[in-house]
Amino acid sequence: MLVPRTRSNAAAGRDDAAASSVEPGEPRRATKPSRGAGPPVEAGPPSRRKGRSLIGRGSAPLHWGELVQGPYRTQGGHVTTGAITLPLPTCRVHATFQPDRTNLIRSEPAHCTKARGAVEETLTRCGFKLGGLLKIESDTPGAVGAGRSTADLIAAVRATLDAVHCSLSDGDMMDIVFRHDRASDPLLMIERGKVVLYGTRIGKPLHVFAHRLPPLSCLGFITHPGREVRTEDLLGKEAYTDKDVEAFESVLSTAAVALKRQDSSLLGNAATRSAELNQKRLRTRRFFELVRVAERVGAVGLSISHSGTAASLLFDRYIEALSERYHEGQYLLRDVGCSRVFPFCPDPGGCDDPR
């Protein structure tokens, strides 16, 4: 079974503009013409204008690795990396932006160079020539495969827009994010409960599925505490073969059927197979021991970050004695050297308490 490879923006829904191939629209401002009407102008901090707040705020969701990821051949014959991410709705990145007249963007932490660039571009698109202080906070670490880089940029852009009372479409925001991140995740789409096969290396959707994730509960963890994996270090090193493309097509077809049937077990099977295929590109520490842990506690599958150390045991949400399985899983995962073991629900609408 092949996954359909195209879907119109109209069918995907207007709220999915971030994942559309349609050219992004022009930004809108309440008090100035949209960009294109002239060059950026000098402007005082928004707080100096009536009704404007001094500090803008924004946030963005995270994910916890991928359910499946691998080489996808487009209709044009181009092979690119496609991924279905595993949402982590309860964890977010938070940002604030306080504009000033310095014309210099600073950030805390200071290493957030990509986010500073995104703020500068956002201000330019909105017609402002300002400086300011960007602050980014999250309890979730970076470089583990949880989408921190993309989330940092989305939160920074949202905080900037809030500070200057400017509006950009999701498509415009994701255009900014991808330009500064080089590889991105469909966080704006999964925030709305969409399931998408996303071209992480091209910043566009490859397919938007008609169904949500089946009922899953997850036990997340870090496979290799202390190890950092940066996505940019993996760019251009995929070296996919025709055999890889064929193997992932089978995995993706299984995932598509699982979504249509709302079959958690089938989706877990696809996730485990995808994780195993990825071992020749980025090895997961003690991978086959983790597979055995999943089997022992009755999980339907094992999901990993294909570019990091985040991973999850996947459970059917309505399996008997889920709490007890969580408890046993936590013990076994720590026994094989994993850390940051925690249960979570991938459904933005929330999950029932485990039985």
C-alpha cells in the first residue's frame, strides 16, 4: 500500500498554512501597511504607543522523537527524509521579547543565535528596525531529538509578533524558522492535532493524514544520558539506497493503515521497525535490550528520536494495568542505564488516567 503523495492546501485546512506549498501571505499590521509598501522604518518600542505591552510572549510545543522516519520518494523522484513525529503536548518552550532602540538583538541564553536571527527577520517583515532582549526557557534539554531548536525559533517569533502587535501566517512563521534552522519539525501542525509526514530537510509536508493518532500512552526516556546529538551534524549524511527507500515505504504503509484503523498495535509495530532501520545511521545505545523491555512490559512498540537520544515505550492507552506496566517499565529502563523516565500522553486533547 502506498501513501498518497499530494494533498491540496485547501483540503489540509487553512490552519495548516505552515505545512503548505502555497506561497506565504504578506504580514498584517494594525497601524502600518504590510511589507512591500516601503523599507523598514525607525520606530520606538511598542510600549511607547498606547495599548502596546512592553514585553511580548510566545511559546511552542515540543515532540519526543519520531514514530517513523526514513527516505521518502516524491512524485518528482526526489528522495528526502520524511518523518511522523510523536507529540509531547505538555512540554513547551517559552520566550519573551522586550524591544528597545539599540538595533541589537541580544538573547538569554547567549548561544541562541538562530533565534536571534529569526527575531531580526520577523521585525523586518513587520516593518520595524528595533533591537531588544530575547529570553528563552524550557525544562526540556536541547540536542536530544525533541524539537528544541524548532520550538525555540517558533516561540521567539511569536514573542516578537506579540511585542510589536504584528500578525504573520503559520506559513510565514515556518518559512522564517526553516531559513534559520535548516531542518525543522511540523510543530505548528501537531499543536493542532494533525498527523503529518513532514519533510524535515525541506521544511514542507509530504502528506497530511486524514486521521489522528490512535489511542496511545507513552513512557518517555533518554537512552544515553549526557550525549548530545545535533541535527545539523547529520544533514547530508543520509546516503539512502533504493533498498532503504523500499523498506521505509513498507513501514510507512503500515503506519498509514494503523492511522486509518486507529490501531495502536499496528502503529507500534511500524515505529519499532523504523527504529531498527535507523540503527545503521545513528545507533541507539542498547537498542535490542530496549526492544526486549518493550516486549516484557506489554508495550506495542518502541519509538526513538532518529536524530537524538529521546525514546518512548508505546502502549495501547486502554490496555489493562497500564499503571503497573509504567512502574515496571521505569524500573527496567533505569536498569539498562536510561534516564529522565516519565509518562506522557501524545494527544493534545489529553488522555484518561491510566487504568
